[in-house]
Amino acid sequence: MQRGSMWWRAVKANGLLIAACSGALLILLFLALAIDREFAENARLREQVAASYDARASLQAVLTRHQDLELGQRGYVITGDPAFLEPYRNAEARIDRNIDAFELLAGGREQARLIDQLRQASAQKRRFAAQTIELVEAGRRGEAIDLIANGEGKQSMDQIRTLVGKISEGERQELQQRTAVADAARRALRQRTFALQIGLIVLLMLSALLIARSQSARKEAHRRSRDLAARQEAIFDSAKDGMIVLNPSGSIESLNPAAAAMFDTPPVSLLRRDIGSLFEVAPDRGQVETFLRRLKANRKEHHGQIQEFVGRRGDGTTFPLEVSVSPVHLADGTSFLAVIRDISERREVEQMKGEFVATVSHELRTPLTSIAGSLGLISGGAAGEVPPKVARLIEIAHSNAARLVRLINDILDIEKIEAGRMAFDVRPLALTSVLDAAVRQTEGFAHDYGVAVRIEPFASDAAVLADEDRLMQVITNLLSNAIKFSPRGETVSVEVVPLDRRYRISVVDRGEGIPAAFRDRVFGKFAQADASDSRQKGGTGLGLSIVREIVVRLGGSVSFDSVEGEGSAFHVDLPAADVPGASVAPLDPPSPSSGDALLPLVLHVDDDPDMLAVVAGVFDGKAVLHSAASVAEARALIDRNRYDGAILDVGMLDGIGTDLAVPLRKQSPAPAVILFTAQEIDNHADGVDLVLIKSRASLDILVRETLDRVEAARNGTGGDR
């Protein structure tokens, strides 16, 4: 808990540090933008100041040109000297250009109005000056002097001076306003910059504090990691079970002292050796790597699965052991931890227990059989008529003797199954005859409990692959269980439903149902829902456990549905089969018709009946598809057919689909093999051309890729696929 809290504090501190650094970067960005904006404003103000000075210079030039014009006019009128006309003409020619230059630099509606008035006053002044010069040139100097004396020219000049002064003052005021606006913006920018600098300082201080906290948390985490590593190393070294760390290729990376002592070999001698060298029969080359790759896919049924092997010590002696291999995900890849346990003592104890149970059971079976038989004869009147009270006592004794015989038989069956000594003669069996015989066998038992047994109608050609005696034992155990827990007057139903390549046999009762708290232990040994049931109903509590063990060894599965207060239904699913002389659906897929002769033959293996049906539909008309719902069924099909391609699922009820790649590759020519699975598996599975993930690849892609690879295999280019 403390380790998790420390980790969370470190993560939180790092998050705050990142946020603080991001904030500091944003502030620096804002500062850079603000400074850039300030430079731009200053440059714009400089341009405006320069333009204002240029405008006023142009305006002053207008006034100067008019003064030059007036001076040249008066000098010529007074003296008649043509030399005075040169400054006059120069000024008169430049006045319009100076006004135009000012108009380009000036702005504002008021300034435009004054410029128009200035143009009018300038035109009037120039007309007056031209008139006096023309009079002088015509020899009428006196009239010209009189015009000048009247003051008309002076009025025009005064008006021009007044307009120039107003325009200049307006330009000066506009520049002053622009300067004031720029000063205000500069002051506001200075305040914002100061605030941002204060914020930046705060963020930098916060970052420094967070860095210090992060460093402290990191040091604490490192210390705790060292402590954890030391504890784990101590556990690893002191564990009684052997522990071996493997690399992905199956070589030994490290091991604890218990493992070295278990195999009686120095640890240094085992390093870098293949794990298979520790077993009596080493796996074939590549099988260890394949197993570890499967394990890496994190399949639940293989994650930490315990398997039994025979180990070989350094002196050559062998011993039984259990091995559990689990993936260990590290930063630089995935390793594997093999936990090894010597089970020699346990095997000896189990053997002693088995021998004891077998001996006691056999020794009890003979006298109990005699007792039960004798009591049965007495009850049947073989010894003459007995008094009613004695008959009742004999009936009780006979019932309990039969109960003890059933208990011994169940114990022997369980012991035989667990020891692997129960033989199975698996062959096609018609369900009609088996179920009829089972019902007849339990009629007396059902009569005692006042319960009827009815077989619901089903197809007369229904058949399964099973051992007749064992299947009878399964059905009678289920019927006995259903009869015991059914109220008097009720009916126990037997139903047969066809599944995909299987038949489901269901035994349904209308009893009290199975309590929710007991459902996980229904198939356990000596399982009883409660003590009162055990006393009232009788039984060993081994019946359902025996049912499960037998059905699993027949290649089937057992399940149940139950609703408290309404009853229970136990289901047995077994592979469908042909029965000679019966018109049952064949186990083998139909042979291709003449129209399908040119279509490729493809095997599809999947334990999901819906997926089998859907894939068969999308391949309709494109390939002849053989569907198999189990590895065993697929192997039988491979033995009888030569396939162009195969679509395999990985996780099957009775094995691993990739194991079929080996027999498929032995066919000539070798078919294309495609994995179509829901598990995340890489594209480097042994013997597989392509891996398609069901959640990622559509059915159209599956069809296209399969047919492409089948065509490549047919054309002999399979190696390029």
C-alpha cells in the first residue's frame, strides 16, 4: 500500500512539474510576443513621426514657393528687370508638386478640406501675380503697381499663410495624439510584462520545489525498489520449490538453490542449458519455444498451468515433478518463471491411499453383497413369511446395505478414473436404445420416490461416440440425482437436442433447484447442498463428480442450468456419430459434387458453432468447406482428406488448433494454413502462413487471403506467400 502511495505521489509530482514547466513556457511565449508587438508599435510610431515631419516640410515648402513667387512678381513689376521672373517661374512650377506631396502624407477629412482651400488660395494668388506680370509686359506698369497697391495680392498671401498654419497645427496635434496612444499602450504592455515576469518567477520557484519533491520521491522509490528486490531475492533463494527463470528460447537464465538441489546439479552447470535437458524425455526441438510463445499470448488456460513431468537428476535417477510456467513482463522483454515441485512423496502417499481404498473397498464389497442379497431373499419370501415388524426391519437393513454397495462402487469408480485405469470402448451408439435402457434401470428407484421419468421425442437416428457402459452410468447417475430431488408426483424429463457436430442429452427435474452458494461445488467430490439433504435424500455425493470425469474422458462436456424453486437441468454434450444402418447425419462432410470439383477444399476448425456457420456461408460457391468443432474431429478429417487450405482457431475445447499445422504440413502438396483467432498472436507462428485477428480482419479479408494463399499453394509458389 505504501509502495502504491509513493508511486502515486511521484506521478502526481511529475504531473505538476510538467504543468509548471508548460506554464513557464507559455509565459515566455507571451513575453516574446509582447516584446515583438512593442517593437512593431515603436517602428510604426517612428514611421508616423517621420511621415508627419515630411508632411510639414512639404507644407513649409508650399509657403516658401509662394513667397518666392510674390518676391519675383513684385521685383519685376517695380524694376521691369526680367531677371526677377526666373524665381517666379521656378516657384510657380513647384507649388502644385509640393501641395500634392503634402496631400499624400497628410490624412483626415478636416485636413483634406483645408488642402482644397489652400489650392484655391494658391490658384488665386498665382492668377493675380500673372495678371500684374502681363500688364508690365504690355507696357502698363502703372496699372500693375496700382493693383499691387490695392492689397489683393497681400490678402491672398495672408490667406495662404493662415491655411498653412492651420494645416501644420492639425498635423502636429494628430502626431501628438498618436504619440499619446503609443505611450499608453507602452505603459499597459509594461504592466502586463511585469505581471508575466512575476508569474514566471512563481512558476520557476514551483518547478524547483516540484523537482526537489520529485527527486525525493524518486530516491524513496529507488530505495523501496531495492528493498523489494532484496525481499524477492530472499524469497527466491529460500523458497522450498525450485524456481527457474527462462528466456523466450527456453534457456535457463537463473535458478534458486532449491532447483539446483532438486536436480542434484551445481547451479553454474545449469545456466544457459535448455530447460528440456532436465526432463527424462526432452521435448522436441522448438516445442519449448512454441509453448512459451503460446504462454506469452496470456491465455488463461495456460497462464500458470500446472503440468506433470518426469525429471532427471545429475546422477541419472528420475523423479516425478510438477511444473508451472508463467510469463514475466520486463522492461526489456518477456521472460518466463518455471516453478518446480518434487511430488515423489505425494505420489507415494497417493499410491498408498489408492491401494488402501481399493483393498478396503474390495474387502467390503463381498460381504455387503452377500448381506444385501440375503436380505433381499428374505424380503422376497425365500425363507418363508416373516412378521410385519421383522419385515420392516429387514427392508431398512436391505436399503442401507444397497446404499453402502453404491458408496463402495462410487469410491472404486473415482479411484479407477483418477488412476487412469478405467477402460473406455468408444464407438457409435444409438441414443434411443441407451436412454430406454437407462430409464428401465431406474424405474424401481423412481417408483420408490413416486416420480415418473419421460423421454421427450427426438430423432430416432441420433447417435454419439461413447462407451456404452460408461454412458449408461452417466445417464443413470443423472436420473437418480434428478429423481431424488423431485417432489412426489412430478416428472423427470430426458431431452435430446442436436448441436453443431454434437448432441446434447439433458435431464430436467422440477425440484427446488441448486442454491447459488453451492453451484461452484456441484461437481466436487462428496458434494451435498447441505447436511439435511444428505440425510433425507441419501447418496454419496460422488455421482456428479463421476459424471463429469467420465464425460470429459469421452471427449464431451457437462453443464447445468438451475433456478431456485423451479428445478435444474443437467446437460451432457457428446460428439455426434454414424450408426450402421441408421440414417443419421454423417460425421464426415459431404463429398464435393461434380460442380464443386474445381473448387478448393478448405478445412475450418472452430469451437464456436455460429462462427462455423457464418464462415461456411461466406465461402459458399468459392470453396468446399469442411467444418470441425474440435481438434479430434479435425484430425479425423485430415486423415481422410487432402486439403488445399486450412483455417484454424487457437483455443479449442480439447486442445490447441495450431497443433493441427504439423499433420497438415505433411500432406503433399502442403496446404495454406491460416490462423483466424480472437487472441493477439504475432505472424510468426510455426507452420502458419498468416494470422488474422477476428476483431481486426473482416470475413471478406479472410476469404480473399485464404483463396490467394490456396491459389499460391496450388501453383507451387507457397514459399513466397
